[in-house]
Amino acid sequence: MTAFFTCIILVGSGITLFAFILMLFEKKRLHDYRTDLREKKEDLIRVIEDAEELITEMNRFSEYTVTQLEEKHEALQKTIAEADLRIEMMNSFGMDENTMYLSSCQNSMTVPQYYDETSISRILKEEKPETSSAAAVQRRSKVLTFDLKRREIIKLAKSGLDSTEIARLLNCGKGEIELISRMAGNSR
């Protein structure tokens, strides 16, 4: 019987020791949770500080943007006021806008160049697409007015060339080609 009681005492002592070890692990695990919570709290504080700094920077940038917009708005208002004043002056002298424009061009010793439909069609006929490489080099070096360039872009887009080829032929930007062809209804 003493062996039985000895076994019971040993088993009880083992269970108590096992429970004690489990309690130590649990306490260590709780301790780890506390340090994790502390670390997470510090991380959260850093994130909040960064967010506050970002908000401060955004406020500074928005103030800068608003001041720039206000300056541009004031300049635009000033320009509009000057234009209104010039229109009033033109009306008081009995001049229309075209007469005033021509007189200002003559005063500055430059006469604007106007193209009518026949001169434009004649210019476009002279610039028929040629297949030789010399013609492509010659075409790259030409400087076209915007209206002629736009017509040439539309014509080449309708003929089936893509924007990269047109840009290479006319020596201008691919984005400009795409914009003009989209505006003309030839999205490529």
C-alpha cells in the first residue's frame, strides 16, 4: 500500500509540476503580448505622426496652389479688363475688330498671311505623298502652319497611316497627331 501512496504522491507531484510549467509558459506568453502591444502602440504613434506631417505638407501645398490660382485669376481679370477697355475704345471710334487687327498689324510692320481654300488645296496638291526617301527627308524639314499641318495629319490618317508614322513623316509629336486625328473623328 505504501507503493500505491508513493505512486499517487509522485503522480500528483508530476501533475503539479506540469501545471506549474504550463503557468510559466502562459505567463511568458502574456508577457510577450504586452510587449507586442507596446510595439504596436509605438508603431501606431509613428504612423499618426507621419500622417500629421503629411497633412501639414498637404496644407502648405494647397495654400501655395490657392495663392498661385489667385495670382493667375487676378492676372486674367486684369487682361479681361484691358480687353474690355480696348473693345470699348474700338466701339467708340466706330471700328470693328477686323479693322483694328489689320491696323495693329500694319503698325507693327507685319501683315498677317491668310489662306483661302484654293491656295490651301494647291499647297496640298504640291505636297502629294511621294514614295522616295528623299521626299520623306524633304517633308521632315518643312515647317507647316498649324492649319496646313492639321489638314495633312487628317489626310494621312485617313489614308491609313498610324500616328507614329505620321509623326515621323511630319516631324512632330505623336501626342499631337493623336489629338488632331481624334478631334477629326479618326481615332487610331
